[in-house]
Amino acid sequence: MRKSVLSFLSLLFLLSSCAPTPGRLLLPDQLLMHQKILQRMRERTQGIHTLSGIARLAIQTSQGRDSTEEVILLQPPDAIRLESWNSMGGLQLLMISRGKKGVFAIPGEFKTYEFASEPGPLKRHLGLDLSIPDLLQILMGAPPIPPLEPDQILTELDTGGTVLEILQGRRVIQKVWIDLSGRIVRWERLDAKGNPMESLIFDDFQEVEGISMPFHIAYTGSGGVELALRYRSLLLNQAIEDRLFDISEVMETINHE
């Protein structure tokens, strides 16, 4: 009899441990506020169909400091083209990524490097521990936030706006600061102890095609990596030729020069 009771209790424990953890219960006003915040974020992202910009970029890594003029072309959700030009007007580096494939081209060395869209290639070539989708979001003036439901966030109101805490289970993995105008002005990714591993600052906002865009973006990553980007010009939702994201065309051009 005792063995049967123990087996029954063991079965109950096993089933309870396998059951999904229920989401946090929100009060009606909390649910409404969270839904509005997430909807605003989605609408902003969905309002950007293309981005064309020229920016000054400064990167500090363990390899040293470098400054370039960047031509930036984006076509969400997964197409990006970056041209890095030196102060003498020479093209130093060309990066194109579309879908899960990409290529780095170094015209001066007649070399190309194919890659998949994960953090590794950006770390190796640019010193940035970011994935291509993360970089695309940042250049659009938004932090790399995963898709969220209202019960996956905590909100705290303060005099400067709203602090958003993004949860994974019970742990806070990201924090987002939203000002009183509804603009995201700061973001942090946290480690298991709650310390920031990466951070973003967005400022110098200007309205472009009805969307508030930060013209200055500062990123701090692990290992003392720092990136500062300032847009000199920025256009949204203008047509971009499809061939500019054609990886095979770039490789063919470089290899035949």
C-alpha cells in the first residue's frame, strides 16, 4: 500500500514538473498598458519598409579605434548593405546580408568571405558580438527585443517615463527605458546576476516620414567594445534596387576585378 502511495505521489510530481508554467496574471489596467506599449513598438517597426542613410561611425575594440563613413541600406526584415569608406574616399569594406547568408568584401585585397547570419562574422570582422538581425534593428533605431506577450514584461513609471523589464521565466533579461514621448532612449541586456552586458543609448531624435528616428546611436558591448553612429542623412521607405542586396553579384564583381 505504501509503495502504491509513493508511486502515485511520484507520478503527480513528474506531471507537475512537466506542466507549462502559467503566465503572470495582470490586472486589467496593467494588461491594457502593456498591450499599448507593445503595439506602439510593433507599429514603429512595421512602419519602416526601407532605410537609406549616410552616417559617421566610430568603433572601439581590443584591436584599436577606427572611424569610417558608412552608407547604410536596409530592407527589413532581413536585408542589409553596409559600405565603409575611409577619409580618402576609398571603399574599405562592403557587407551584404540577406536571409541567412551574407558576404564581406574587401575591394583593396580582392577578397570575399561568405558567412551565415549569426554573431560570429560580425565579431570576427567588425569586433561586434551581434547577430545580423540585431544589427539591423539597432540601425533602425530600435533595440534587439524578442517578440513579447503582455505577461512577459514588468513596467515601472517614473518621472522620465517608463522602465520596461523583459522577463524570461522569473529572471529579468533586458531593460528598456521609454521617455514621456514614447521613444525608446536606453536599453540593456542583463547577465544572470542582473548586471548589464550590453547597452544602447538613442538620442538626437528627428522625425522622418512621420517616424521619430534617433540620429545618434551609442552601443557598448562586452570586452570594452564601443560603437558610436551619427546619421548625417536618413531616408525612410524610399525604393532600393534589389540588386544592391544581391550577394552573388558582389562576389562575381570582386573576383573579376
